[in-house]
Amino acid sequence: MSHEKDIVLKEFWRDNERFADLFNGTVFHGRRVVDARLLEEADTDVSGGTSTEAFTKAKQRGYKRNRDVVKKLYRGSAFVLLGLEDQANVHYGMPLRSMGYDFLNYTKEYNAIKRKNKREKNLRGKNRDEYLSGFLKNDRLHPVFTLVVYYGETPWDGPNSLRDMVTDMPEEMKEYFNDYRMNLVQIINSDPKAFKNPDVAAVFDLIQLIYRKDKKQMEEKYSQKGIDREVFEVVKTITAVDIKEVFGKERGEVKMWTALKEWQQESYESGKKAGERVGYESGKKAGERAGYESGKKAGERAGYESGKKAGERAGYESGKKAGYLSGEQETRRQLITQMLKNQWSAEAIHEATAIPLEEIKKVQETVCF
């Protein structure tokens, strides 16, 4: 994920209300398991989790890891660790990566307990097994839950568990295989109504509508509705829609539909101007070429003087006609290309410009994004 996206998303999900609602609406299926009032920021650096006997010093030095957002959910004196990982693209090793984050969190706490036991001399008088472990029989680690949020426009086609990443095994071995299931939420197929926090619901809803290019629904839902500026920034960053910045208070409301309409109009005007420029130049060159060739041939047939006059007339008319037709076609092609790159559908272009749908689709087949 790019540095810009990373910063925007981390800032958005650091809010306890949004963070709690995301976990409740996805991992816990709408139940209010995570109470925002009981959340506290936790250290995202899990690099210290590698210093166990299982790793060499060389590996310890090279294993640097930071999580995106981590919160502690307190239940009395105990707590549960909740980690959030943002994914802009499908990662085909994500279950292993997610498992690695959990492992590092557990190992970091395990090492902290060992150091505490040694520092406070808790191992004195204990049996040999406890002494060698550095971990007392009654010591306990805090549970870790990791949620991966995938923001892609296409469905996740990667593995969802460690089992999906390994080769096949004999049937009689499967029940003994220690699997790791990844908690994954996809922005494109999660019901926005599952969320009670308006900001979280708006992020899921708006990104889905933009991915579907559903302008009608956007107008009906957001033409008169203001949204939080941070929601606006997340949607703009994830969808890469070049939405014009709307000024206001730092956490003031933004009229999303107004901004989208301005973006669409700017896209159309930009495409139109680009098409006209290219069409004019192309038409001019085509006219000059056609005029020269036509005049040359006519002059050769009718004689020098007659050919000269005929060539001038034929060149003028032919060049004018060829230039106009070529320029018009190129203008239309450039206009269609620009609008397609700005996320207009073929049907929407046809509706806005009256260009035949068949012509638009032919251009669409040649456009590379």
C-alpha cells in the first residue's frame, strides 16, 4: 500500500468508535463485543517478538515489523489485543503474513514476561522446567485478533487460511493439521448496514457505489447529505477518483455529491478539449496529404496548366473533406478514450454525447488502463 493511503487509513481507523464498529460489524457479526470506551492505543512495533531461542541473531536483526493499527480492549485488569491490517491489493501470502503478526505479538509479550520474571527474581525456588522456560506455570499471554481489510475493486481471489496455501496431504493427516484462518473483510461485498457508526457505513457504501459507477444511487443518497471530511479523504484515496478538494473545517462536513458532479464535469470537459486538439491536428495533416496527392495525380493526367488548376481544386476539396472527416473521427475517439479513463461507462458516454454505442465499444476494446 502506498505511503499516502497508509497514512490516511491509519488516521481514520485510530478513532475508537470506528475501530470498534468495524470489528463488531465484521468479525463479531453485528454483536457489540468491542466497546469503544474500553479501547486504548497499543504499540504497533512487533519487531521485538523475534528474540527467542528459535531465531539466530542474524534473523533477529533482519526481522523488522510494524502493524497498521493496534488497540487493547480492556476487560478489568486483563485485555485483548486487536490488530488491523489494510490491504489495497490481493496478497497471496496474506494468511501467513497475518499469522506472522499474531506470532510476533505473542512472542513479544512472552519475552517481556521472561524479562520481568528474571528482573523480579520470580524464578527463584521454582522447578527446573519453569526456570529454563523463564515462563511460570501460571503465566498467561493476552489473546490477539487480527482483521485484514481489503479495499480492492475486484473480489479477493487469494487464500483465506494457511490450509489454502499448502499442497494436498493424505486424508488421514488433515484432522491433525494446525490451520490458521485469516479474518478478512472485503469492502466490495460487505453490507454497509452492518455498521452502526455513520462514518464506517459511509466509507463502505460510497466506495461500493463508485466501484459500481452507480451515479443514480449516489445522487439519491448523498445529494443533500454531508459526510465527515476524513470519510471524504478515505474514499478519495482508495478509489483514486480525482475529486476536487472542498474547503471547510478540519473535521467539517463535505457535500460528496457536489464534489463528484464537479469531478464528472471536469472529466468531460478535459476529454472534449483533448479530443478537439488531437482531431484538429490530425485533420489538418490528413488534408494536406490528401490535397498534395490528389493535385499531383490530376496534374499529371490533364497537363501542367490544367493539372495545376485541377490539382489545386481537387486538393482543396479532397483535403477539406478528408481533414474534416478524419478530424471529427479522431476527436470522437479521443473524447471516448478520455471519458473511459475517467471511469465513464460506455452507456453513460453514449447517453451524454449521442455517439453510437457500437463506436464507443470499439474504442473501449483498444484502451489500456
